[in-house]
Amino acid sequence: MALIVQKFGGTSVGSIERIEQVAEKVKKFRENGDDIVVVVSAMSGETNRLIGLAKQISEQPVPRELDVMVSTGEQVTIALLAMALIKRGVPAVSYTGNQVRILTDSSFTKARILQIDDQKLRTDLKAGRVVVVAGFQGVDEHGNITTLGRGGSDTTGVALAAALKADECQIYTDVDGVYTTDPRVVPKARRLDKITFEEMLEMASLGSKVLQIRSVEFAGKYNVPLRVLHSFQEGPGTLITIDEEESMEQPIISGIAFNRDEAKLTIRGVPDNPGVAFKILGPISGANIEVDMIVQNIAHDNTTDFTFTVHRNDYLNAMRVLENTAREIGAREVIGDTDIAKVSIVGVGMRSHAGVASRMFEALAKEGINIQMISTSEIKVSVVIEEKYLELAVRALHTAFELDAPARQGE
């Protein structure tokens, strides 16, 4: 017997038919003797519908009232799923975040979990009930309903698994696991049986949208084994764990992530004085713009060229800020480029293998792809290239690092 926390997202509970299917799946686990806690999102599209209603009243709804409103989406789902389970003879009980007492801070619309009272859940599990909990929500110390922001239901699932010391937290979604890269770009992409928290964090931060970064951080912090599974297809999925298996089969690279939503800005001819980086990036940070990659080059005339990347949505705002800075510090010019993309290779195997970066650069060179910027960490190498070469680059790297799935017979 195991204690398993299962999380089902909006598409998995998007209709009565799908809620019935989820109930069937949960019933099978219960029949195997496992204790089950189920965390669900609102039905797909429901949260957006509720936000749309709020915006008909006010373009900028009061955050506290918005949380009161959008939290009702999950309340509908938990009741429906509990009903579907009871109909099948499976004892079940539903709880909102407040009823469990998932205590959060008071940052409405983006609250963080502080503590979970697991007493009610343990009592119900001991009595043989399946516990169905509303994801994405909690309550602050003053009794106000709060929501956890984007990816909040994943975070609820992992947090409950940590509090209950569950054997596994299963995230059910519309893909059957974590792949070496996006199969829509590389048809030969492989599903990974296992990946480390560290690798998954890098993949998520670099553009892989299978899991939200926050839930992976939480799982890594509390060492909660995470498994990504398809909601309506059988299969082993992908296990995300702390273990780095030392074996001859351990690949150097586990996956390739990419991000099209990048833009590059360069300020040229900046006087090369101490504190110049802060003079450039301080106002950018002050405008609440997140900077990704940074490159600084010193010229022979005691000036420097400073290049950095931001999210493409922040490009115009960043350009305005940078042009003001250029005038203030006497820089020569500011230029920008929105036709770029970032491609990254990720793998804990890099720690024990030399020459990984040069192998990456060689593969790109063979395809005539120019590298504009480079960033590295212990388990990652990222490059900025022209966006038009993105898919070619991903395919070339996937083959170069031997990630392609073996051809099936007859292919």
C-alpha cells in the first residue's frame, strides 16, 4: 500500500465525461489498496471565464475579491469528482483549501504556502476515504481566501505530498511524460523514464512547459518524487527524482529546451567605468523587467558594449529605458533585435564529461548557424541564435547528442 497524491489539471477535468474518467482511474488505484489524495484544477476555461466577468466590472479588479471569485472554479470540480467517486462506491470527501487549512501569506493572486494542517486528511485516509482537494488556493491568517498564481494546482499537489510524506506525487496532464525535446519540432524525441529535479528545473526555466518551475522547486526542496503521466493513456510516464544514477548508460545530455520569446538589446560605446553594469541594468530592474543572458565586451578605446536579453513582451519598454540610460551616461547608440531564440542543452552528465560545449558549437557550425551569445552553468549550455534557425538547431543538437529515438522496424 502506498500513499499517492494525484493532481489533475483543467483539461483532465474539462467536462463531466472527463471527470467520470478521472473517477474511474482513481477507483482503480483505490482498489489496489493505495491511499489517494486527489488535487484538481478548475474545469478548463473556467478560471479565464471568471476573470473575464471580473474585468467587465473593473479593468483592474481588487486582488482580494478576484481571489474570492476565481477560487470557486476548483470548488465546483472537487464536488463533482467526489460525487463521481461516491457513485462508484468509493468513499470520498471534498475540501477547499480553507477547509484543509492550507495556510498562505496574504499576497493575493500569487500567495505562497506557509503551512498545511494535515490532520483532517490523515483522519479521512485512515477511514478509507479518497480526499479530493481544491488546487490553486489557500487561506491567510486573517481567513481571507488566497490563490497561488500560475501553476498553483501543481504546487498544491506537491505541497500536500510533502506534508503527508507521500510515496509519490503524480501530475496528470495532456502529455505522457517529459521528452528530450518538443516532439512537434523533433519527431524522434524520446520520452525520458527518469530525470533529476535539477535537470527538470533547468528545462522548465528554459522553455519546457510540462511542469511549472515553482512545483519542481518545491518537490526538490522536500524530496517529493514527482511523476508526469498522461490523463487518459496508460504508461509509466517520467519520474522526477533527486537521484543521479551513476551508470554507463547515464546520458551526457538529458534534453534540449528552447524559447522563442526572447529579445536582445545592446548599448554601444559605454564609458568603461566602475559600476557601469549597474547603471545599465539598475533602471531595467527598476522597470520590473527580468534580464536573462548578459554579455559585456571591452573595446580598445576604453568603451564597452553591453548586451542582454529580455522577454519579448518587455522589449519595447526595455528599449525606452535603455535609450534614456544611453543619454545619461553618454553611450554611442542602442540597438535591438527581436528575431532571436534561445536553445539550451541540459544534463547532469556534463559534470563528468569534458568538451560538451565544443560539441554543441561544432554541431551548430556544421549547419551554418551563427552563435550570438553564450551562457553556461554546471548542467546547462545556452546559446542565442537567429530565430529562423531554431528548429534546425534543435534537430541538429538532438542528433549530435544521440538523443534520437531508435527507428522502429519497417521505418
